Amino acid sequence: MLRFGAVSYLNTKPLIETLPQRLADWGTLRLDLPSRLATDLSRGDLDVALIPSVEYFRHSEEYEIVSDAAIACRGPVWSVRLLSRVPMSEIQTLALDEGSRTSAAMAQVLLWEMHGVRPTTVPFPIGTDAADVSADAVLTIGDRAMHPPHGVYHEIWDLGDRWCRWTELPFVFAMWVARREISQDPAVRERIADTLNVCRDEGKQCFEAIAVREAAEHGLTNEDLHRYFAENLHFQLGSGERAGLELFRQKSEATGLITHSNPTTTTVSRSSSVRDILDKAVAGTRLDDADALALLQSHDLAAIGAAAEAVSRQKHPESYRTYNIDRNINYTNVCTAVCDFCAFYRGPKSDEGYVLPREVLLQKIQETVDLGGNQILLQGGLHPQFKLDWYEEMLGDIKSRFPQVNVHGFSPPELHHFTKMNRLSITEVLTRLKAAGLGSIPGGGAEILNDRVRGEITRGKVMTDDWLGVMRAWHELGGVSSATMMFGHVETLAERVEHLRRLRELQDETGGFTAFICWTFQPEHTEMSELPKIGSFEYLKMLAVSRLYLDNIPNLQSSWVTQGLKIGQMALMFGANDMGSLMIEENVVAEAGTVHYLSLQQIRGSIEEHGFEPRQRDVFYNLVDQELEQKAITANADASARELVQVSL
């Protein structure tokens, strides 16, 4: 009987869920603390064990990796965090969680690599509260790392995220190893590997069941734990993970955390699979879901971005890049839907709810026209009282006063709401609104086109098939629309790919999407404020993969509203061909605490710095005539006009 050992931590559950049954009559499984497992394996009381990476480095002459099953991450890991009361560069004392030697080594490597800091370390005993530790910084793992207190620490690092961004490689926390006298028998080695790999694959199918069983005990929701398994953790020891493991060994040795050890693997700079996928996309071959997922899992941002820019230039060989001037007018913030990610909406009984007076709405449009704008983005909440004739009247008032202004209005959730309020089909609703002056439809409310995600973050709002159904009906009436994605909350990478696939399939069917815009979830002031904010690395990668995968949507916009000028400008090198809109007014993202203001001069300048001519366009991506474009440049160069824009924000 072979003797297997593993820890019983949450991150291990998927790997050992079915292992006792698989071992049956040829092996036993013992669960214990990592330190005890390491000791018992070293002295021969265990044959096979799931051990921390650092322990493998220290005994690499005695142990051999025997399975492709592992505990790793390719981005934020959520359960390993460094909490610092001072700037990271000023840390002098560091309290290390006694539960993870590997995480302790990673924290010290990153502090040295990034800031040249070698703090004095002190123990942080299991069961102790971080607030009771006097050290400058505290390494936390597991449950107590998942929800750090707000407003207490100067900086908080998710160590998985920091490692992956710094090295552009995954991080491996633990792997299955066997003593070399056990693994030298080919038949035994093969049986061990097959069993552990099968258990890994079976465990991945049990994420939901494990979450239901374990979440409450650890102070988590089922959704939190499911997302942790599916999104934060990675259980495959692939070539990228092996390269990351070897780099960690080298850095741990250079930092003096381990003595000389044998190399773990041959370092590779970029997997052939990723290179092949990028070459395929640039050659014009359609990517499948597995290709897109592999790119999202990769950390080779430079290569992915270069391929996306190449595809963008193929689709847009012209010497210019475009922008638009419009105004986001939210005619009401009253909404019957409850969206955890939205800081803008107010319930029907809220004292903070509003409906814009008609003259105020028209004045906002006049200000937009005065600044050279030719479009408004008209959206609001799902108001419980207004019938379709109220919206028809609003459109009529706008078009009678401003016939030249395109109304890019009413997202699919609003339009679906209109069908319920008026007991009409979506085609009837759209036909009437189009006759009243609706010009095009924005892609708002898409979030992630997956019903699991939508059911978790919103109540009372349109689901995936209905969102797509609204767009399909509008396209069949000859209308065009944009498509969007808000990512970086509770979705998995596979669900992001599913979102892109659903859009691409509808575009194959109708051809009605003119553009795709993705942006990162802004958690501040929302019911999901505890979630970590997705950074620019992930934004640029998501944008680039979208350009490579969405081969039938002609235009991609930069999201400088959420990312700021510099990253918004970099988006032009990662697949975007449009800088989006001047956005004279924006309320929804601003309510979440993210406000980036750009002048027209800055938008045009950011395009020119990339060697392109800046050109103003309309919602249909037609260039506006030179007279209107020059009018906008002149109007926005005037100080009073700039003040008008800033006051509107």
C-alpha cells in the first residue's frame, strides 16, 4: 500500500475530492499540516505527498514530480495577501503566516526584487488577528486573506497577481511529488500519475458541490468559493507553470531563502501553443474558444498585443484613427432592477431618484451641439411607471429640436423592460421607437453574457438570451448597435470567452454590431466593493484577445474613461482603432468613483503620438465632414467651452 499525504486546505479540495475512492485497495490518504507532511515525506513515513514548492526545492535530489496536477495561479489568487501599514519600500518588519512557507518565500522575493527590501521576519501564528501584530506588514493566507479590512493598510498586495505581473509567468504553490525510490518503477509511476491526474479532472467537475459543502464554514458564499476554484486557482502543471516554478527556484536561491538546489525544469519564454494561436490569428484563421482561453491564461502580454495590433492594422490600413463627440445623458436613475455592481441606480422609493425635466435634457443636447457633438447616448434605469408613449414623446421632442443629432439610446435591458410594461413584442417596441427617432442602440447591460454570472450580480434584469434577442430584432429591422463587456468581477476566464462567442455568433447571423467596447468593473461604492480591482495588464490583454477573436466586428474602442489617458492611448497598440468619445457627460462610471476627464486636444494628441491622423466620426463609423470637425476643435479650444464640459461631469 502506497502512503499518500495532503493538506486539507480549501485550495487542495478539488485535487483530493475523489482520491480516497481512486486509491481503493492500493493506497491510503492522510491529511495533515504542511510542515508535518514535509517531515514525514523526508524521513520515509510517506511515499507520495502534495507539498509546497519550497519544500520540493530543498529536497529536489530526493523527490520527483509525479503528476501534472498542482495548485497554481495565473493572476490574482485572492487567498494570499501582503498587508502593509507603510509603503512597501519602507517595510522593516514582516510577520509571516506560519501556514505557508512557499507564500512566505514569495513575499520576500517580491519585496527584494521590486523594492530592494529585506525586512526582519517575525512569526504570525495561526489563530492570531492581523490587527494584533505590531510588524509593518503581515503576510496572510487562506480565509483571513480573502476579506482584509478596508481603510487600515497603506498597501495591499495580492501576491499571485504581483508575481504574475512582475514575471509574466504563473506561480506554483504546491505539486505532487514522490520519493525517488518509489517513482523509479515505471509501472508505479504511471499509476500514480494517472490516478492523480484523473482525480484533478474529476475535482474540477465538483467545484459547485465542494463550494456548497465548504463555503459557510469558511465565511464565504457558494459563489465566492466557486469563483475561487474556477478563476483564481489553476490546477494544471503546464509548461508555463514549470517555467514559473523554475524562476521561483532561481530567485529563492538568489535571495538566500534556499541553498543550492537542482533545476526543476527547462525555462521557456513562450509556449509554442500560444505562438501558434497568435500566428493563426494574424494569418486570418478564426480562433476557437480553446484558443481564446489559452491566450487569456497566458501572461505574454507583449506578444498578444503585437498580434492584436497586426490584426487591427489589417482591418484598418487607413492613416487615421477615430474618435467621437457625444454626451451620456441618463434621463432617470430610478430602476427596479437590483445590480450589485451598479452605484448609479436608485430604487423606486428612494429620495435620491430623479427624472430629468424635458427642458434640462434639451439644454444638455444644445450644449453638446455647441461643442461639435452629433450624437447623444440616452440611457436610464428601468422605471416602473413610464409607458412606451412617454419614450416616443421624448424622442419626438429631441428630433424636432435637433434633427441632425443621432440618438444612440436605450440598452437591451431597457428595451426588454418596455416589452413587459406595454405587453408588446420586442419587434413592435423597436419599430415604434425607430419611427419616433431612435437611431442606434448601445450595447449596455451586457456585463457578461452568461446566466450564472448574471444571476449572481443582478436581480430583475434581462438574461443572456433576451439581451441577444433584443439585438437580433433591432438588426433585423436594419438597425446597428455596439456590443460591450464589463469584466473583472465574478466571471471566470471561460465565461469571458463564452461572452465573446455569443457576440460573434450573433454577428455572423446579422452583421449589425459596428463596434465592441470592453472595460473593467469599478468596485468602489458598489455592493461588490470587496472584490479586487482589475488592473491595466488584464484590461489590455482582454482587449487584445477580443480583437483576435472577434474577427467579424470591425471596430474596437479604447476605454479611457475607466483606464485613464495613458492606458487608453496604449489600447491603440493592443487592438483598438478608436479612442471612443469625448464624453461630455458620464454618470454611471463616475458614481463608482472612477472619473477620467480628457479634453478634445488630449484625445487628438494621443492619436497623433501614435503616428495617426485624428478624425472625428459618427456612430456608424463614417467620418464627419471637415467643417463640423473644425467647429468642434474651435469650440473645445475656448476656455468657457472647457469649463462647460468640466461642470457637466
